[in-house]
Amino acid sequence: MDLFVGQGRSRSVVSVEPSDTPAELMGRAGASGELFADGRDEPLDASATLDSQGVAAGARLFAGTCRRVAVTVSFNGVDKTTDEPPAKALRAILAWATGPNGFGLSDAERATYTFQVCGTQDEPDLSEHVGGLADAACSVCLNLVPQHKFEG
């Protein structure tokens, strides 16, 4: 089965057997750290098989050394912080940041915002894992910014 494995900001497709372990997958992918699956807070058990842990073909996984990532989102001079697993997609963090527990934007406003990595012009793809943006201290700063509109 093919799995999508991210480490840092790179992603690759790795072919494995359902009976393989995360440790074997990490070896094939040339990845280090622990392996996390989308939607899970804890890393996969390195010695249990992938199929016994519910990992199916096409799963999105993330390899990294941070068990949690401290995410700071800045908007209009105000910072909000959340603690997330490294395999959390930026899209889910954007939903939190623009929602009632974040900055409380209206539905119409939410659709017009995205993230920009603090201190850069980099607007990461919202399908990226937050762990891919984390620094050595397992934290990341994101600005909530209007999406660029391309008009021709």
C-alpha cells in the first residue's frame, strides 16, 4: 500500500505492506523521529503493525521529533496560542483561529483568510502539517492574513 509521509516541509509516497511497522516505514522513507497519523494526538507505536493501528492505503502521516507544537496565531495585534499534534493540518488550525475559540470571524470573513509564516512572505499550503513548520523548540508563529486575489 502507498502512504503519504511528510517530514519537515517535504512529502513523499512510500510503499509498504500492511504488516510492516512504523519503524520499517521510517527506514524506507529515510525519516527520523516518531510517526504521527492525521487526526491522532499520540505517535504510532513503532513496533506494532500499521494495519493493527488503523493505517490504511493513502493515509497521510508525519515524521518528526516534536510530540506537540505550540502554535501562535497573530491577527490585528492580538496573539492566540494553541498546542497541537504535529500531524494536524494547517486547514484545521485555520478553522480554530478563525472560529469562536480563536478570533471569532464571521463565515464570510473566514473564507477570505489564510496563514503567512511570521517574518516571511511564505503562505504555506493549508494541507501541510503544522509539524513541518515547527522550529527546534517545537513552536511556530503564523499571521492570519487576507488571501491574495489574482485579478486579470
